[in-house]
Amino acid sequence: MKITIYYGSIHKKKGNTYVIINEFAEGAKEAGAEVDVVLLAEKKIKNCVACLKCWTQTPGQCVLKDDMPELLDKLMKSDIVVMATPVYVHNVTGIMKTFIDRMIPIIDPHLVKIENGDTGHFKRYDKYPKFGVIATGGFPEQKCCEFISQYFKRLSIELYSEVLFEIYKGQAILLKMDEKTPLGPLVNDYKKNVRKAAREVVEHMKISEDTAKQLNKPFIPEEMYIEQANKYWDSRIAHYEETKK
Ligand SMILES: Cc1cc2nc3c(=O)[nH]c(=O)nc-3n(C[C@H](O)[C@H](O)[C@H](O)COP(=O)(O)O)c2cc1C
């Protein structure tokens, strides 16, 4: 099984989301999958210029010269594509959205009724990869990824596919807590559960209810998180005020 993870954060390997991606990739490899992680921030991906030549003059091929043809080729050759993104203002990052906009060559322009009475486009290919979603947010509740969940479910229908699994994590700033801090063991358990989830995806094409339940547990109570986050911001602001003197 070939899994490609597309990661849309400017933080690249230093990102909170990368902590989950790394564990997921390792777990999937343990279960026998071939896994590639693509850091979209390292790729040259121009904005779609809406010429729609990929639908008319050069069907299936974008005329812009950048890394997208190679990335789309990889996507179409994958069994599972994992879209991994931080939450930016309730949605995916700009990097991820630009990548998604540039995916339009893989569908055909003609309109057709798809699921639930929605309109979509015709297929260009017989088979599309299945999707997985990983997202992290700085708000304390899992709900911070709600819009992203809806978005990828709708997108997957458009691409004659489905979302096989979702891993969402609020309180994501805690993912990089030092092992020696009181939260270290909780984060370690979380990482183990991400690996388990990845193995389940490779073996059963889904995350079990029990593992999903573990992954959806908050690290700390929401009120405590808010209090700690506000203290952190106060100290950062005070630090800059101090350096101005
Ligand atoms: C511009 C911007 C907007 C953000 N918007 C949200 C948001 O709407 N909800 C949320 O929970 N976190 C939000 N965050 C926090 C990030 O989602 C969070 O820190 C994430 O874990 C960063 O992931 P990364 O380190 O992999 O880039 C925002 C961060 C930035 C920089």
C-alpha cells in the first residue's frame, strides 16, 4: 500500500502537526506501507490563474511550470492520500488551499449530479486515491477542526473518493512538550495511539472506535488550557515590552 502525506505548514518538520505526521508515518511503515511525506512549503506551487486550459486546451495538464505535475502524479499513484494541515482561521492553510486549487486537472469540467443532490464534475480517471485527514489547532477543543472535517468530506465526494480516517488535535501546542514535564507521559501515550491508528488504517482501512476515542481525549481540561495559554501570551508580550526599554 502506498501512502502519501501532503503537509501544508510553513513550520515544516518543526510544526506541531509534524509530530502527528511523523508517528503516523512510522506506524504505517511498521504495518508494511510505503510512506512518503511531502512538505508542501518546500515545493514550488504557483496560484491557479483560472485559465482553465487544463480543462480545454491541454486536458488534464496544467500549463504553469512548477512542481505540481510531479505532485499530482504522486497523488494519483497513491492508495491513500493524507492531507495534513494546521487550522488557520478555522480552515486549511493557504499553502494547502493553493495545492488543492491546483488539483483541478485531475477532474473533467463537465457537470454531473453526484451524491446527496450535489453537483460535481465528471471523472477524468477510473480510480482516485482514498483520503485521510490530519489537522491540529491551537484552540482547546477538538471542535476547532470541525470545518476542515466538513471540507475534506465534501472534497472527497468531488473526487469520487471518501475520507477513510480523520485525526484532529486541539491543544496542539502541547504536542511538543518535553518528555520530562508532567504532560510528557500523556503526549507519549498520544503518540503511541497515533502509531496504532496508522497500523489500523493499513490493516483495516479505518481507525477503530477505541483508538479514535483515545485520540480525541483532550490533554488537559479546556479551562486550564485557556488559563495557561493566556499566561503564556502575557509573558511573551511582557518580554517584548521589556526589550523595548
Ligand atoms: C494565522 C493563524 C491562524 C490560526 N487559526 C486557528 C484557528 O482558527 N483555530 C485554531 O484552533 N488554531 C488556529 N491557529 C493555531 C494553529 O492551528 C496551531 O498552532 C497549529 O498546531 C500549528 O501547526 P503547525 O505547527 O504544524 O504549523 C492559527 C495559527 C495561525 C498562525
